[in-house]
Amino acid sequence: MRTVLVVGASSAGLAAAEALRREGYDGTITLVGDEPRAPYDRPPLSKQILSARWEPDRLPLRSTADLDALGLDLRLGVAATGLELAGRTVHLADGTRLPYGGLIVATGVRPRRLPGAGAHVLRTLDDALALRDRLGPGKRLVIVGAGFLGAEAAAVARGLGTEVTLLEPAPVPLAHAVGEEVGRVLSGAHLDHGVDLRTGVTVSEAAGGGVRLDDGEVVEADEVLVAIGSLPNTEWLAGSGLTVRDGLVCDEYSAAAPDVYGAGDVARWHNPLFGVAMRVEHRTNAAEQGMAAARNLLRPEARKPFAPMPYFWSDQYDMKIQAFGHLRGHDEVTLVEGDFGERRFLVAYRTGERLVGVLAVGMPPKTLRPWRAAIASRALWGEAVRAVSPATGVA
């Protein structure tokens, strides 16, 4: 295997390239990215960049010298458009055909959009800078979608003095992921900070000067941000023979086919720690899976299942939110420490007979450590709750 092709030049792709070099691979590594910029960090876009606390020069994941030291064949500003699996060739938008011995697919996701024109999304540095320049006192911003991205943007915009209207189709934002009670607590912070939060409403299109709801009402705004989720970038794999179903389908090793692996937001793989297929759009997972895919590609005789503990965090106003595990599809949420009213608490999540997740708001990191260990050990629910912390209430 004299050539490894990594398609996707963000955190997962860069982590894969670095892992190949650390493992002693001295062949050609071609790193392809559709953005013209070198790999940069995305989580700060909705926080430090949008708030203007950081400038773009703080975003690169590695310095120019560090990238040069990897000896990469770097192809930036050009997207992959097709894959010939049998011929081991990737087609690029500029007409280039790249042969490979091993392939790592790390093409990430793109934002869902609304019909109509003029709305912002928040995925790239250019997106963040374009919106940042239009926020401030006297400005009105409508955010469509009250998930974590929309919530973070709302918190930043309010901090800049912007009037914010947050529109969400669900009765309780984030209830599907974190539970209704936790969703109400997090939503309450927005109300306390003057956000006009409207739930149970559906937006049909971005209209001139705002958005139009399904009932015909127009919610006026100077700017509109659409934060209604994302779509995995798999169109270029059409007709390749790889299985695509809400992402590139991979096994427990992150393999999609012989010598083809997926990594990061685009990969849907079987996580043996939880016994389910999942696709995780978090920075930590992207880097970890990039490294795991590279090692498994390079040493197939010693492959190891990729069985991580998903982790995510979110900063909103004065709230620090942290979570470990697989929260979606849970059967029960239990408050095990703290108080919802004070927005300082820890909740645990049960699926079947197992403890599968934990979420904390305003709690020190050490509080989560025993829970993380219990989830990793596949602890049974009752035993874990009794051992780590007596339950004080049920949500």
C-alpha cells in the first residue's frame, strides 16, 4: 500500500493522516479537502468566532510547519465527485483521477437548508464571519432550530445585544436527545436572557426580511440563521458500491469495504460498546475515529473495534453542558445530583437494563468521572445508580 487517500481535510481527515505517520507509514498520503483552507477547528465557530472573542488565525488545527512535516500531498479547494471501488480511483471536481491503495472517507456533513434565499448557515469559517458582521445592538436575528448549534448562536447573539427569536417545531427543544425536563431547563436559560422562544412552530421558507411559517405568518428579522441539522456528504459515493444510509455504513472497525474506512461525521458505524449503529457529529469523535481508521487500515491483521464513549459539550450563557455516552433513544432519565432550578445538576440515562449516558450542567469534571467509568464498564442501571450516587428524583 504505497498510497493512502484521505478525502476530507477537517479534524477526522487530519487525525487519520497524522496517525498514519505515527504508525510508521512512509508512503504517499494525499489529503483532499473541498475548502481552500488548511484544516481548522469548527466548534469555536458558533462560540469564540461568532462572538468575536477569537480571530480566524486561532482556528488552524496545526501550524504550517507541522503540516509540512507530515509530507502530505495536500489538495485543497477541490471536492471529490466520484469513486471507482474496483479501480481504486477517486475523481475530483477539477478532473483529476487519484489512485489509492487505501482510502479513508472523512467528508463530514453540510447544513440542511430552507427553501428561499438570504438565510445564513453555520458550518464554515466564512459562514461564521458573514453572520458575525451582521450582529449587534439594534439587529434582529431569527434562528430556525433550537438544537445545540441554534442555542449556542442564540446565546452569543444575545451577548452582543442582538434581539433573538428562536423557532423550534418540537414542544420542548432537545427533548428527543436529552429528555423533556432537561430540555425545559436549558430552554429556560434563553427565556431568562430575553430570547423570544417559540416552540411548536414550523418554518416553511426563508422570506425577504425574515421567515414564513406554515400558517403563513412572517416573522420579521434583519438576519436569519438556519440550524435544522445536517446531511452527510455521501453524494460523491453514489454508484460506487458502498452502502450509504444516513452516512457511510461501516462495521465495528469503521470499515466500509476492503481497504476503505469511514471516519468522523460522515461515518455510520456499529459501536460495540452500546451495541447499536451510530453517527456522531462531535469533534472528539471525529479525531478519535480518524486515528482508529488509520490504524486499522494500516494493520488489518491487528484491527481493533472502534468502541468509543461519545462526548460532547456546549457553552450557553453561564452554563457549561457536558455529556458522555449514547443519550438518544433512552428509556429513563434520572436526576442523581444537584437541582434543576439552580441549573446545576447531573442526570443519568437508562436504555433497557443499562446505564448508557450522563449529562451535567454546571458541575465540575470530576463529578462525571465515575459515571463515565460505569458507562464504559457496561454497568447495569440499578447497580450504577446505587454505587455512584443515590437518586434524588426522577425526570
